[in-house]
Amino acid sequence: MGILLNGIQYIVDLGASVMLPIIIFLIGLLLRQGVGKSLKSGLTIGVGFIGIGLVVDLLNENLGPAAQGMAANFNLGLSVVDLGWPGTSPMAWSSNMGLIAIPVAILVNIVMLLLKMTRVVNVDIWNIWHMTFTGALVQIATGSFWLGIVGVIVHAAIAYKLGDMFGQVTDGYFGLEGIAIPHGTSAYMGVFAAPIDDLFDKIPGINKININGEKIEEKLGSFGDPTFIGAILGLIIGLLAGYPVGDALLLGVQMAAVMVLMPVVVKLIMQGLIPISDAAKKILDKRFKGENFRIGMDPALLLGDQQVISASLLFIPLTLLIAAIVPGNEVLPFGDLATIGFFVAMTVAVHKGNLFRTLFSGSIIMFITIWISNQMISLQTTLGQNVGLVEQGERVSSLDQAGSPITYLLTKGLTLEMGIGFFIILVIYVFCFFYTFMKYKKKNLYVEDESEDIEGSIVDDKEDYV
């Protein structure tokens, strides 16, 4: 047993770009795809994730310092640094929950499939770190290992239901038919967008406003091209950071490169995944007719959409502004700023690419995220110190996962630390969750206007669905 756990830990430590190809290769063999096809699918997905890693590194290395410069320029005075998911996920994997969370999350998935509580067949083992982090903080908060396991179980169950709930969205807007995105900030923060979208539909005048990349390009011609938009946003961010004009122009070119490269590398992942996904669906549909299973994958797939990338760049300065107005905030958004697209990706899709509505939903999401991340500073700091990743006297937090309503409600609820903020978040989140559940429970609900084709998503042929 110890050898098996050590083997799992070794593979986990290799990261998503190695872990997922191995998993996809083994799944391909189980699906009788043959060694050659399975290996090609695994390697193609690995290449895609390496590509995403390079683009994310480009963002982190260039947007990170720019964001810090903006914070310094506007004298925000925030003393607790957001480590981001790159600094937070190693804490989760190094915790007491690190190894046990994987079999627990897989078991939860199997039980829910058998009880027909979900149609998501999760293969995204890497992102179980979100559930692991929740379990680790619950354990620290309560002092109970078993309550930590309960935290993993509850988070896993919610994640798989989120994959079901947003099935029409991932099929219809992103063109990821048969794929579920159950993990991370994209899924659990996406529930805020559904009631806001319906509210906007009922406001005369406002319900007619639809701003997206295609409309901008249509009105501005070449100046509305995503590459140009990325360059302009990068330039503005550089100037707000106090960069010399030359450096700001360089940042603009780098952000233009992100707009071009991210959809390309995401398509590589899809090329590797589609054969495995199709084979899995055929076998599952044959044995379980009418169940319409979905393969659970990484939310990085959503970053291939141009509207998501545009929203991501827009929310870099906006998130810093929001951080300045959140009452009592100490957290400086930093590590997660470069990948802010994860927070708003599902929201963009719920709003069908409408960036006007996304600005409203996304601002609410970032406000709540930053407020919650403040409440989790002591717990994440303790976790970091326990695993040797945070030094004594240092205080840390993160937007991605420490800012999660799921983690917050579980840790505070199980310790009975229920202040007014707890009940406000509880009521808002539960309402939005069940509102979204009921909204997408109806078939044929998420159907786009045939006259408004949204281009630039992960696949080339996007059509009406369900």
C-alpha cells in the first residue's frame, strides 16, 4: 500500500502536464484504443498543457510585475500577498489530505455515478487539489482528520454536480460537447452569473446591450481584432503600472501574443482529448443507454475563447480596484491576476460572450472572492507553515481556493464561526447555486440567437444545441 501511495505522490508531483497524459494513455488502453492511438492522445494533451504553461508563464512573468506596479502606484497598502494557484496547490498536495483526497474524490465520483446523481466521469485528477485544499483547511480549523475528509467529500460532490449543471453551457458556448468542467473557480463561481443574466434580461434598454469581440471587430475592422485588443489592454496596464512607454509597448505585444497563442494550445488539448472522449462515450452509452455521460476535464480548456481572454485582461486592473474598496481587505491580488480568466470563464459563457454583462457578474465574483480570501488568511498561513512552504511571521492567502465560498462555508460552518458575513455568503451562494441548477435543468434553455454567431471559441463549428 505504501508503495502504491508513493507512486501516486510521485505522479502528482510531476504536475498536470505529465499526470494527465499518463491518465489519458491508461484510459485509452482501457477503452481499447491501442497503444499508438492512446499514446498519441496522451502526448498531444501533454503538449497542449506545456503550451498553456508557457503562455501562463508569459502572463505571470510580465503581468505579475505590472500588477504589483499598479498596486504600488495607487498606494493600495495591502500587506498579504495572494499566492495564486501555483503557490497554493503545492500546499494542498503536501498536506495530510494530499494522498487520501484522490481515492476519496474518485470514490465519490463512482458512488454518484452508480446512484445516477451525476453524469460526470472525472479524469482531471490534478484539479482534485481544490477538494484537497478544502479538506486540509477544514482539518486545521476543526482539528479533526475525519472532518477534513468530509470537506473533501462535500466539495467533490458539489464539483461533479456543477459539471452537470453547466453541461448546456460547455456544449453550446464553448463547443465542448460531451465534456464537463467541474473543477476550480470557473465552475463554483459561475453560479453567480445565472440570476444576474436573467435579471438583465428583464431591464428595458439594458437587455439590448451586447458587447463582445465580434461586435467590436465588426465596428472597428482590424482595430477590433482580438490581437489588437490584447495589445491595447496590455499597453494600458503597462502605463497604469508606471512603465516607460517602451516597456508598456512590449507588454502590449506580449498580451497580443497571449490572445493568439492561448486558443492554439487549447485546441491541441482538444485534439488529444476528443478521440478518448468519443470512445468513452460510445462504451458508456452502449452499456448505460440514455445516460449521456460527460468527461470531466481541466478548466484550462475554457481559456481558448477570445471573450474569456479579453475579460481576463480587463479584470486585471478591475480586480486591483475592487481590492481597494473591499471593506477591511488586506489581500493584494497578485499570483492569480495573470490567470483571472479562470474566475470569469463560465460567467462569460453564461452571458453568451456579452462582456458588458460579464463586467457586472465578474465584479461581484471578484468582490466576494477577495472578501472571503481575507477570512482565510490565518488558516492558509497555518497550512503553509505546517508543510514548510511559509515562514514564521509571514501571512499569506490566495484568491483561487482560499477565496472559494465552498471552502469558506465548510470551514466556518463546521467550527460554528458564523458571523453576519457567513450568513450573507451562505444565503447568496445557496440561492445562486439552486437558481442555476433550476435554470439549466430545463432542456433547450441555453440556445443562442441564430443571428448572433459567436466565433473564436475552442472549436470552429459552433452551433445551437441540446
